[in-house]
Amino acid sequence: MDPKPIALCGPRIRLEPVSYTHTQDLFEVGREESIWRYLPTAPFETPEDAQNWVQTCMDRNDRGERVQFAVILPESGKAIGSTGYIDIDRPNRVLEIGSTWYGVDYQRTFVNTECKYMLLKHAFDDLGARRVFLKTDTNNARSRRAIQRIGGVQEGIFRNHRINRDGSNRDSIYFSIIEEEWPQVRKVLEEMLDRD
């Protein structure tokens, strides 16, 4: 298993390795404070903030630490958020889907379901992953519901996992999908996408 920056195409979403060409779009959608409430990054206040974020992602992609994607709406060509493979454990064929955020207008739409479907399908079917995991702040009820909705199985809570930007404590709740569960999860996601 060796994830590399690659474009992934679905019926309504395209995932492209994040690059400078996405900076302005990501700046425009990434200024909203609520997007970043549970993430370590602050909202983009200037185009330079977005450019620095993109540069950090590109550097991590180049080093093989992550594969961070821009989420693109093909009909407009606009980037509306980002997601990626982040905690990549190549020898054990395990990775995390995370660092996910979308513009407010695209939350609670088909976008997250389709992105997760493409990332899980690529991880299990193309890369041969054994386990894909996701985590979120225990206080982020919306994210927890979304992960469970796509088939994530709750594993446990890392207490005092991080210190949030505001100085408060973050406990992280972990979910996973393992290779034996993927066929059923894929079926559920495909049915969800057909309904959306």
C-alpha cells in the first residue's frame, strides 16, 4: 500500500492533489469560522493564509506523509474544500481519512458521501488497505453521525488527545472500517449516492 497524489473522479465530485491553482477558491470557502471549529487550523483571514495552508499540504504530499486533495465541483471547476489520506502506515496497510473540510454551502449535501466513497474505494480496492480509520472531536456530534452513517465502527476515545486552538481539551473518538467490512459499506454508500 503506497498512496500517491492522484486524481479521483466521481459522478459529481473530482478529487485533485491540492495545488496553488486551488488557493483562491479555498480561501473563499475557508474564511468561515464554523468550518474550523474542531480542526487545528484557523480560518483563512487572508489569501496568504490559504496559500500557506496549500504549501504545507503540498510539502506533506511531496514527502509522502499525506495525500491531501482539493474537492472540486467539475461543472464549475471550483474547489469547495479539502480532504485527504493523513496518518499513512504503509507497512501495516492502514491509513486515516481526515483533514476534511467543506465550504458551508456544501455541508450536509452529497459532497461528503461521495468523497468518502471515492477515498474508501481507492484505499481498499486499488491500494489494498486493511483498515481505514477516521477520528473527530468527541464534541463534534455532526461529524460523529456522518462517520457512523457511512459505516464507521466506533473503536474508542483518546482522552486528552490534543489541545484545541482556544486552549480547551480535545478528546478524540476513533472509528474504523476494515477490509472485511468494506463490501457491505460499499453497498450502503452506493445506495446512499443513488438516493442523493
